[in-house]
Amino acid sequence: MNFLFPILAAILQAGSFTLDKVVLSIRRVNFKTYTGVSFPLIFLITLVIFFIFRPPLSFDLLAGNLWWLLLISVGMTIVTNLIFYRALDDDKLGEIQTLDLLHAIPIIIFASIIFADERNFLVIVPALVASSAVIWSHWEHHHFKIAKHTLPFLVWSLAAAPIGASISKILLANWNPVSLELVRSGAVALILGPLFVRYAQKISFKAFSLLLATNILTSIAWILFYFSYQRLGIIYTILVFSLQPLLIYLASVFFLKEPFHWKKATAFAIVLLSIGIVQIIG
């Protein structure tokens, strides 16, 4: 049943990101408003899940080097979300999620090198093929078509994603995923909440309802994602979770009426085929 963790996480996160774009299209809702409301909500939702399942949580989990790894993880979470939602506020959903595929490649390669239990070099060739397909899908008129605020997200994602994934794997060797997400989301909410709370004061009931829905989905998705990290490993999780951008791209075309790009559709098919090959030979 463990294989269901990344599949369910991908489905839930795809729904969440699709709702995110709907929320950010509402008048007087930008990434600052989103941030001011979402992170306190994520903490409260995770707190409810924590009280339902009662996973272990004590100061012993911060022993050794784990406390500063947790601090680094919190800092990276803050930067990643600020850059991502600023980009999403300006760019098309399909564009952002296609670029988001790229960070899976350095994560897979880095994890294969750093962790012995993740070492499966048969994944490298299919991963490179998938990466090349995504690059090809963005090549238009001899340049990449990337929005102004999307470029920082791309650069940060490629550099930070392998480090963040590795830190999460190390922490999850001792932490329960629910406990880890509770502490991390609580720390992020304490830091970002006061900075952006003034932007959230005039939010409409419609926007708040959508924010509540999207944050319920994303909170559950990330917990399932980390259960998959813990029980199935980084590489398997990332490969299966690559279904998420495919689901989001389809949602952006059919529900948000964003343009259909045959090159992106072809690239997604290649990525999906690459995932299948890795699962068979791995």
C-alpha cells in the first residue's frame, strides 16, 4: 500500500496548485495575500491532523545535528514558497509546472550520489531524456520563453531542491512526517504570518474558502509525500510524483482554458514514458 502515498500526493497537490491559480486570479489577491493566509492555515490544518493521529513529538528529535538541519529546512521552505508564488502570480500555471519538472533531475542525481540506499544509476539516462524533452518544449524562436519572475524560481529550484530533499530524508529517519510538517509549518507561519497579515485583512469570503480548500489539499499531500520519502525513498517518490505536473497541465488546459501546446504535451508523454522505464528496470 506504500506505493499509494506518492500517487495520492500527486493528485492532491495537482488539485491544490490548480486552485492556487484560481485564487491568485481573484481581484485584490496576490502572492502576499496568499502567503499571509495560507501558512497559518497550513499550520492549523496540520495541527488537526496531529491531534487525530498523535504521532511522537519530543525535544529528543532535535538531538545532534537535527536541530540545525530543521532550521535550514524551514529557511529553504520560506524562500521557495515566496519565489514560487510570486512567479505563479505572474505566469501561466502550465508554464510554471512544466519548469517545475526540471528540479526532479538534480534531486535524482544528487540522491543517487549521496545516499547508498538510493543508488540506482539506471535512472540517470531516462532522467536526462526527460530533462531534454522539457528543455525542447520551452525552446521558442531560439530562446527560452520564461516570464520575468519565473527565472528566479527556476534557478533557485534547480540549486536548492536536491539539498532540501536530502535534508528531509535525513530528518525523516527520526521524525514522523506529521510531526515534522507540524513543526516546520508552525515555524514558517510564525515568520511569514506577521509580515503579510496586513495583506490578508480584506480578503473576500470566496477567496478565503478557496484558500481553505487548497491548503487542506496541500497539507495532506505534503504529509503523504514525506511518508513516501520515508518508506519508499527519494528517487521512487520523485519519479511517481512527476505525474503531478502532467495532471496540472491537463487541468490548466481543460479547466482554466490556458493554451494547449503540443510540444509540452509531447514532453510530458516522454517524461511519463521515462518514469515507466525506470520503474520496470529499477
